[in-house]
Amino acid sequence: MWWTRLKALIIKELLAILRDPKGRIILIVPPIAQLVVFSFAATLEVTNVDVAILNRDSGRWGQELVYRIHARPTFGRIFMVDSPDALRSAIDMQQVVAAIQIGPSFSRDIEASASADIQIIFDGRKSNASQIVAGYLAQIVGELAAETPAGKRAAPVSVGVTLRNWFNPNLNYKWFIVPNLVAAIALLIGLIVSALSIARERELGTFDQLLVSPLRPHEILAGKVIAPMMIGLVHMTIFILAARLVFSVPLRGSLLLLYGSGLFYLLSVIGVGLLISALSTTQQQAILGAFLFMVPAMLLSGFATPIENMPDWLQPLTRVNPLRYFLVIVIGVFIKAMPWQEIVSNTIPLALIAITTMGMASWLFRRRLE
């Protein structure tokens, strides 16, 4: 029976992966490392920012500005310096992200309703942090300006602004990064396990045994697909549970739709892995090929930077990246309760990628059998 033959091949594939110490390391160490690094260390939040201040003003408003910077929890250590050279040195030595100089006539200009200037120097080597800190400082200066005599005269009517963040009210960065790990780790595991599959057979000399076995070519290919899918689904389940139980990330959407789209995502990833494996003759080549695909896939997925911010000529390349579509699905299911229509619209490209990569891998596999 075809099912008996396929079942034996699936068990054989699982045992080949789990019995190999290197295979077990690949299945355990990288996922845990990604969970720890990305969840706790890889954050775009800017907190505990060190700032240097040179206050040359002895009046009320200069002291008030310094006090308000001290009071913000965003800022860490505040270095009070006594000379422009010390201010410049703090930036040069990367001791601070921003250096603020308050002029000697700051308070006097404010009381006279004249233009009062502040010099703020940012460390351009930390461009992302500098831009965010610039926004924080602009907000503090704006609030202070509204309370000055000139500010009160310019705004006689009080306007209240209430901020509301949809889907992530507290702007908890883990709510964004942890669900995305479900997709990223499935990519890592599915790609490496499938890429090593055929290459391992060739390197160990067992590929010829498969050729003379009762297994047909499509059954061999199916066995090479199902085993990595089972492992990928196990890892997805573990990280979904970790997101809910360890990091308290809400799961507002349909878990069934998440797993349904996840099957097509794993098929597309495994198709790429089998394509790499069919082109490789050794396991080392397969691993290098997997990482050659995985690094650009991560960068072109919208995981770290929005796709809209990429150059126009580069954006079309993201359309053949399965990670791009599944990231939208997984973050939408977790914190947005994404409607099924949007999930289907992002699953269709995954199905097309899976059909294409599986077809190419099958063609190469059959060609190697001839």
C-alpha cells in the first residue's frame, strides 16, 4: 500500500533528523536563541537615553527645562557639564545620544516674549535613536513654550488631545516581536530541515537505496515534505503557547485560520528548502544555500523595516518572499483579529509560491533520478 510506504519514509526522515546530534541542535538551539534575543534584546524602543546639558542660563525657565528633562522616564543619566568642550566630548565619546546647550539669555528672552533658542546636538551614528529622542525633546520644549507668557497669549483657548493606540494600547514591543517569531522560526526550521533532506541522503550514500526501493518518486518527495511540516507545526505550536503564556500576548483572531495559512506557509518554505537541497551535493552546501535565502528573506519581509520605506526597485522582490505574507497574517491574527478575507488574500500568494517551488523541486528531483 502507498500509505504504508509513505508512512515508513516519514518515520525514517524523522528518525534521521532526531537521532543526529547536529540535527537536534539545529532544532533546539536556534529557536531558543531567537526567542531570547529577539524578545528581550532586539527592540526598537528608545529608553534610558543619556543626555548631556550645558545650562548657561541662571533664570527660571532654564532650570524648568532641565527639571522637565530629568522628570521624563525616557531619559537615563543626565550629565550636567560646564563647557562647550565637555559637551562636544560627550558626543564624540558616545557617552550621550543628545547634547543640549541652553543660552545665557534664555529666560530673559522668554520673559521679553522674544525668540529663545536652544541648541541640541545629536549623535548621527545612532540615527534611529536620535530621531526618536529629537521627538521627545521637541515635545518637552513645546510643552514648556505653551506655558511661557508669549505661549499663553498665543493660545488663549485650551485644546486637549487624547491619544489612543489601537491594537496595542500600551505600545508593548513584545506584542509585535513575539508573534513575528512564529513566522521567523518556522522559516528557519522548515528551510534548514528540508534543505538538508536530499543533500544528507547524497552525502551519506543512502540516496541510491531510495532509488531502488519500492517508493515512487512522488512518494519520496511527499515524505520529504511531510516530515519537515510536522516539525514546523510543532515549533509553531510551541511559540504560540509561549506568546500567550509567557509573554501574555493576546490572541484575538482565529487560531484555526492561523494554522490553515501556516500550512501553506510551511509548504512554500519547504519548497524553497527542497529546491536548495536538490541543487546541493553536500550538507554544507545546503546549509549555506539556506542561509543565503533566509537572510534576504528576513530583510525583505517587513520584519525590521516597512516594505514601503524600501526603494521602488526593491519592493517587487518582496512579492516572492513567503515570510512577507505570513508576517501580516500572524500579527493580524494575534493583536488585530484580522478578518478571514484578509487572511485568504495573503494566503493565496503563499499557495502560488508553494506550487511554484514544489514544482521546480519535483522537476529537479525527477531529473536527478533519470
